[in-house]
Amino acid sequence: MTDGSISIDTGTDELLCAIRDRVAVITLNRPEARNSLSDHLTPALRRMVKCNGDDPDVGALLITGAGSAFCSGGDVKGMGGNSAAPAMSFSDKVARLRERQRTLTGVLVSVRKPTIAALPGPAAGAGLAIALACDIRIAAESTIMTTGYARIALTGDYGISWLLTRLAGTARARELMFLSERIDARRCEALGLVNRVVPDVDLQNEAFAWARTLANGPVSAYAAIKDNLDLALSADFLTSLDHEAEKMVVAAGTTEHTEAVRAFIEKRIPSYR
């Protein structure tokens, strides 16, 4: 990530961000802790997802982890309670978690440009939710996924229930949540949790190649495609048809479409910038 990349100050060494070829590469950087979420990493991740999601010079987001893990989720050792922390009411605790969820996976899902998670290893708990909230997941062969919540008598957060149900189906979501089994990369692929599995040594190059292709593609078309796909999760068929018609007519009138048609006729790669 040195050639032509621009480093972005995230405010902490626990999260790295660099932009190259219109791809924002966001790296969780706590390899000694399997990139578990922390009071420094998580707020920085929120900022970088929002900032790069809004930046017109960024065409795609690629989220990955340093070392041999993607993200092991929350710090389990710190969940036993901190007597030094000020007491919070139940409603305040709920409001705090709702805000944290909405500003992380909530914002990640709402980004109107392609998002990719590159998994070099384990993704668990909230870390798994972050990966599932991306549009595409590319996993190294050594990747392991686990929900993890039931193992510590918790119920799930950051959208894990919604995301698992839509990606793997309701029966598999229940299995994965109840049993908290460690699922290897090939089974993750079979369950629809990852799009592609590649050798560990090829992961970062393969993921960046996908991200670069998408980042330099038709930005407005991708945004509308995401709108269509999101609506398809909740709308009936005729509503989806009507919505697609509107988006299609708008797209047909864009300079992106004109350039894509010209490039097709001239047998060249389109240039959208």
C-alpha cells in the first residue's frame, strides 16, 4: 500500500486508513488482540466509514485486519463489569448501544458505494457483523467465522441477527447463533457468508483488485443498484419492478451510461472519471 497511496490520520494507531486508486483501505490494527474492538479502534472505525463513505474521491471501501485475524469482536475479558465506571440506567445503556450500532454497521450498510471485507482469519461476534454488513466478503483459506454470543450468554448486536438471516436463511441463522460453532472458510462459502475463498497469500491482492475495479466503475449506477437490492429485502415483486423502472430510466440518461456504451462500441475500458 505504498505506491501512490495517501495515508489518512485516523486518530489512533489501532486503525489504519490509506487511499489508493479510489479505494479506501481501512485496516483494524490490533493484531496482538486479534483486532478486537476497543475504545480507540471502534470510534475511529466509525469515523473512517462515514468519512470515506461520503468522500466523492473514494469509490469503494475495503475493510480488513492486520495479522492473522479480521476482528474477534468485543473484549470478552473486559465484560465482567468495571466497578470504577459510573452507574448507568437500563434506558441509558440501551440508548448508548443503539447509537453505537447505528453509527457503525448502520452507517456501513447505508454507504451507497461498494464495500468489501477481506478476512485474513477469524471474524467473531461484532467483528462478524461488521464483515457481514459489507456488500462482498473475500476470505483467506484460514478464515474462521463464529457468532460467539451464546458462548458467553449474550444475544447478539450490531445487526448480526438481521444480516445472518438474510445471507444464510432463518434455519442456518438459528444454528449459527445457538451453537456458536467455528465455521471454516469453505463452509462459510457454501452457506453464502463469503463470496470467495482464496489462498492466504493472495488475499490482500485479490481483495484490492476487486475493490479497485469497483471503485473505478459507474458510481451512480452502483448506488442505484444498492437501492434496488436493499428494497428487494422488504418489498413485494411489483413494488420492486416499479422501483427498478424509475432507477433504470434515470440511469439511461446519465453520462456514465453514455460513456459505457461508447466504450462498448469502441472495444475499450470505460473511463468514468
